[in-house]
Amino acid sequence: MAMQSRRFSGLPLIGILAIIYFIAGKLGLMLASLHASASPVWPSAGIALAALLLLGYRAWPAIFVGAFLVNVTTAGNVATSLAIATGNTLEALVGVWLVNRFAVGAYVFDRPQGVFKFALAAGISAVISPAFGVTSLAVAGFADWANYGAIWLTWWLGDATGDLVFTPLVLLWSVASKRRWNKKEAAEVGALLLLLVLLSGVAFGGWPAVSARNYPIALICGSVVIWIAIRFTQRETATGIFILSAIAVWGTLHGFGPFVSETENQSLLALQWWTAVLSITAMALSAGTAERRRREEELQQQKRVVESGNRTKDHFPAMLSHELRTPITPVISPLKSLETERAQTEEDRWVEPTPDLQLRIAHLLLMDVAGYSKLSNNEQIELLQQLNQIVRSTKCFRAAEASGKLNRVPMGDGMALLFFRNPEEPVRCAFEISRALQDRPRIRLRMGVHSGPVSRIIDVNDKTNFAGSGINVAQRVLDCGDAGHILLSAHVAEDLAQYRQWQPCLHDLGECEVKHGLHLHLFNFYKENLGNPQVPEKLRRRRGWKEGSEIVRPVSLRRRPRSLLVITLVVAALAMVISSLTFFQRVSLRMTSSTPPEETASNGTVLIPEKSIAILPFENLSGDKANAYFAEGIHDEILMRLSKIADLKVISRTSTQHYKSAPDNLPAIAKQLGVAHILKGRIQKSGDAVRVNVQLIRAADDSQLWADTFDRKLTDIFSVESEMAKAIADQLQAKLTGHEEEEIAAKPTDNPKAYDAYLRGLAYTQKTYPTSANVLGAQKYLREAVRLDPKFALGWALLSYVDARGYITQSVQPTVALREEARQAAETALTLQPNLGEAVVAKGAYHYWILKDYDTAVRYFEQARQFLPNSSLIPELLAYVARRRGQWDRSKAYSNEAERLDPHNVNILTQQATTDVALRRFP
């Protein structure tokens, strides 16, 4: 059930919430693989939604600040981070509005229909954040439009599942539960949670054979969650879902369980779909069970009231002690009232005759006049006449009477109205009566509302009347109030909370002890100048309310004090950090195996992809051998352009440089490199004229597939590179995305001298080892390149990479100036060209080699993979990081991937051997 959100003041709570959101967001982005800003596991969405449901809309700045800090320290720039933060904040606000409007707010999990409405609200509101985030990243160049759909789906599912898993967890643990475990129930809860952990380990832990082989046995875990949902409350169910989800994510990332797929992102998406369905099912079942349990408890309580009333029938004089103090009043007042009141028809007394003793659920409005016994007889008669006239003139009374859904029972100092359509009728009538009484301050009326069973009976005077526990409880509710009060039982308040217009009028008073030791949960019903906002005197006396604190503010049902809420948020943050260290360590990322499934035939032979190519070093035909750097540079640039095409397999330069002598046995070389095509070429440079001759060979039959000769001026060398790369892609029938076509046709610089200096520096970086001479030579020419063209992003990126590599290898003095140049060069490259893969790699290398910030380095390397899908350098660097962090299996998987793209790279093979020796894996 949802009440009006609790008010809060001050910045500390917003600060705590922003910190929790930031921590949760960082942990979630550690699992991002498709894009640095899109994670299929996003707990921050659920935390934000729960926080706004608990604290109200005024907590939105915490969400905005937390989301901005998460993204500005991850990827993109300030503009994209502001856009993403706006989307995340709007998503939470819209989600809260939908839940409050259609799903009874913070008590959405009290009923099954509320759970399903919440799931729908979560799915709808989760559309907003990816709409803002993915679009802004794509427009700014930080995301590829070709991957827009996949990134959007990952983003949306992560947010929606975060709502389904974390919102009930935070919300329900912030509510004071009435149910207390006894020793037996506590033992059962502990046993069930332990069983859930064990079965989750079987399904996702990897140690049993069924888990390691990824058999579909995850449903056994769901059965335990269903058990918890039936036996206990929604709180325990949400906890079980969280535990299962955490272990499942951990296992899936390690490659265990039935949801493991080709890529990490696909695996997590499949897991999150299953988690979402399980969460909705279990929470709805738990809510239904809890609702049934509440109904049974209410019936038992009403049964006790009836039994207590039956036991007191023999003590009639004691029960009428109030009337006996004024013995003539009960006799005279009804007689005078009958004389002056218009004659009641049979239809007035009961409109819908029913068989005797047939129970019906009535919505009762009881009212009596405070201080009635102190009035004179004439005053009493006049007052009751006025009250009857007011009640009969209300619109609600006339409508119910006309429809035959109303019964009126006179009482000594008031009356009881029995409505039979819906719980709104008595409270609407109470407001109408309260409004009419504003012109008659002498009538000090109090009212009580309850819904419960009643039955029609024949009294000793052969008159039809009503009795039942519903009337008894309504009388107890009425007795707790003072003049002007409209008090409601918790049962009626829960029903009214389904209607948005009544939610601000419900004010929780807590429990009150009434006759016979029974406890009723009461609500004060008022708005503006209707009703009485003061705490009833009966509750003030028993609870010791201080003077000046009588005004009751709108509060949520069963809500704990704000201090406990703050403690809950802090504890939740600590629990999240601890659980994340256990389950969400970045070590758990699972990589694909060394040889993709499509490359291995059933008989064990290696299948060579048709769209694969190796570019042999170009032969330098220039008379001046000093121009060798130019031939190597053009070769590397063409290789770099082709490597950006995801539909191609392109062998890295390190493995092809061994064939500089232009061998004749090209089919054998192609087989060694695992490609279907070979590109060889010749370059001749004379002054400012360049001739490039290339041949594309099909290795299967050693036939020429395509050949061309390009004669260009040195200033037009870029067009040669782009034309050549486009022609090769067309010959191999590779599918290019719009972004890939732009990358192939891109002109890195308009300054030929800067490009020449870049090619000279690039030649130094291709040396076998970064000696001091090689590093200094590369720095010299690269600095010259960016000096000649400060907007040369590729030059800045390579300079940063050379500085970082020289810093870690100590080929040059690792000074503060060198470190600062590496940082500035990487940031300049990213600023000039945010979607340049080489710039992203350079920023990752800076964090890895210089700052030793492995988490950030991995994030940049993973982001660079979408721009450089055929780069062997990226998985090689990821393998180094993984091994340094003790992630041996993951390091091995990364090395295998690098070897597939660069099979003759000595460094990669050496590192693989080192890893195998450390793991004592010998052939």
C-alpha cells in the first residue's frame, strides 16, 4: 500500500543516496562489455526507484549527481554524462509516478496485482534512460550507430531488472515488518537460504560436473525461492532473489550455468531475462500469500470481537453504565425523534431484504455526538433532528439510497450508515457531512469507518436490525476519536490507498488498544479544513505525546523513523560493497575460447574463414633505401584501416613481417597464418610522386583475385589508402557499417609533412623491442607531427602510447613530465576524435602502465574493441592485466584470442608459455 512520501530535510540524506548510487553504478559498469556505459546488471536503477518511493520526488538531485559522477568518470564527456544523468533521473521520476498513480506506491508489493503493475511500470520507465544515454553517446561519437540496438537493449534490460531485483529488496527492508520469527521459523529461514546458496552453487558454481557442463538445472534454484515466497513474507522472498541473482551473475561470468553464450553480454542478457521472470513470479506469489494471511488474521480478530461480545451479554447493566447515568435519556430521545421525524417506510429500514443471519460485507460509517450526555433533552432532540437532516441531504447518502445499497441504523446519540458498494462511499459521505457541519459548530460529531461482516437479525421487539463483528470493530474505531475526527481502520485504509485521490488524506496513527485488550491500527482521515488533524486524546494519553506535536503529518504505513531509514541505506551500501567484492570482481569476466566454434570442423581440422586476409610487407622499390619507412607506413595504414572492419579477419603486422622477402609459396603462408587471401604490394617513391602496385591473391588456388596500380602525388596518398582498403573489402564481400565506411575514408591529417613525420615515428614503434633509441626516435618524430598539425588525433594517440610504454619499460627516464605528456596526449586525442580506437587504447595504456589503475584500463580496452575488432594488441593487453590481477584462466583466454589474430607474435606465445608454467599446465 502506498501513502504520501515522507518529508525530509537537509543535504546529508541526499549525499548518502548519491554515494550509494555512485558505488552501485561503478559496480554495475564493471560488468559492461558491449559498451563501457551499458551494463546488463544495473542495481542503481532499483536503488533510485526505491529511494524516491521512500523519500519522495525531492530526492531526485541525489540520483542526478550520482548518475553524472558515474558516467563522467567512465566514458564520454561532460555533455554525454549530463544527458545520461538526465535520462536516469527522469526514468526514476517517471517510474515513481507510474507506481504511485497505478500501483499504490511504496506498498506496491502488498498485493499480486501491484507486483504485475510494478513490473509494467519498470519496463516502461526503463525506456527513458537508454533513449537519452545511447542516443547521446552515438551522436557524440562514443558509440557506434551500428550497435545502437544492441546497446539499447542491454541498457534497458539492465535498468528493468535492476528495478525488479533491487527495488523490493531496499523497499521491503526499509519497512517495519509486523511478523516476528520464532525459533522454528528462524531456523527454517536459515536452512532455506543455506539451501539456496548450495543449489545456486550447483547450478552456477562450476565445481560439480553438471554446472561445469552448463546443464539447464537453474530451475531447481527457483523452487527454493518459491518455497520462501509461500512460507514467509515478501522481504524474505526479495532477499532470496537477490542472493540467487548475485551467485548466478558470478557463475555466468565464469562460464558456468545454463545461460553461458558466445559472448559475455549475451550470457548476461539471457540470465537477466530469467531473473526478471523469476522475480515477478515469486514476488506476486509471495504478495498473494501475504494477502491471504492478512485476511485470515482479520477474520480471526473479528471472531474474537464477536465472541467477546457474546460473553458480555450477561453483563448488560455494566455495558450500559453510560446510559444508566442518564436513565431517562435513552427513552425520551428516541420517542421525541420519532414524533418529529417523518415516518420511516419499510424501504427506509431495509432496502434489500436478505435471509436472516446471512453475512454480508458492509462498509460502515458510524457517528455520534461528543458531549451528548451533557445536553438537555430538548437540545438532544434538536441536535439529532439537525444531524438527520444533514446526513439525508448529502449527495452520497441520496445516491446510495436511490440505488438500494444503503441501510441506516439509528443509535442513541448518532447513527450508523451501512454501504454495500465500495469503501469510498463512507469516507466520501463523511467528508460531505464534515463540510456541512462547518456551518453548525454546535454539533461536535466524530466518525469511525470500517469494513467488515454484518448480518440482519430480528430483535426482541420483532424489529429488523443489524449485528456483527463489522459493527463492533467500527464502534471501537469510533470510540478512539474526538470531536471532528474521521478515524479509519487499517483495513479500510488499505482499500482506499488503491485510489490516488485518497492517498494524501491517509495519516497513520499506529496501533491503539481498545476494549478487551484488542489492538486496532488506526488512520486519521482529513484534508485541508475537513476532519480533525489533531492526535486523538486517547492516543495522546497512552503514548505521551508532547505539547506542540499534536499535528500528525502524512506518513507511510508502518514506516520506520527517518534515522532508521538512513541507517538502512548505509547498511545496504556496506552490504552491497561486501557482496560485490565477493561476487562482482572484475576477475570474473569470461572470454571466448582460443578458437571460435565456427573455425573448427567436426573432424578436428581448422576451417579458414573466407573473409580473412593477411597483408604482407610492401616491397620498397625506391632508389633511396631511407624511404623504407614510407613503404612500412603505408602498409601499416592499410592494415589499420582493414582491421577496423568487424566482418573481416585481418592478421596483425607482427605475424606478417617475417615474410619480407616476398616468397613464392603464398598458399603455404596463408595456411600458416590461417587466412584465405594474401595481399602483397610494391611502393616506389620519387620526390613527391608515389606509385603503389598491389595484388590480392586467393590462397586456395594461388590465383589473382584483384590487382591495381595507383599513381598519386604525395599529398594525395590518403586517397590511395582509402581506395585500396575499400576495394579489398568489396572483393572479399565484407559488410561495412556506416561507421566503418567513415573510418576507412577518414583523412588523419591535412598536413603531408605531419603525416610523413608520423610515418617515421610509426616505423620506430614497429621495432622488435622498445629500446631507448627506438623510444626516443619515435617521440622525436611524433612530437614533430603533432607540432605541425595540433589536430592530428592519430599522432597524439601514438605519442601517448609510446610515452606510456617507455615509462613502464624504463626505456626512457620515467619522469613526471613523461607521465604528464602521456596523459595530455591521450586526452587530446580523445577530445579531437572520441571514437578513434587508437586514442581509447592509448588512454587505457596510460591507466595500466603508469597509474596501475587496472579497472579503468580494462574499461578503456573493452571500449576500444568495438572500434578495433581485429586488433591483437587489445586482447594481449587485457591478458597482461588479467594475469597481473591473478586471473589466470581469463588471461589464458585473452592470450588465445590474441594468438588467433597474431599467430606468429613471439611476445604473445612467450606470455602464454609463462602462464602455463605458472599454472603447471604442461603438454
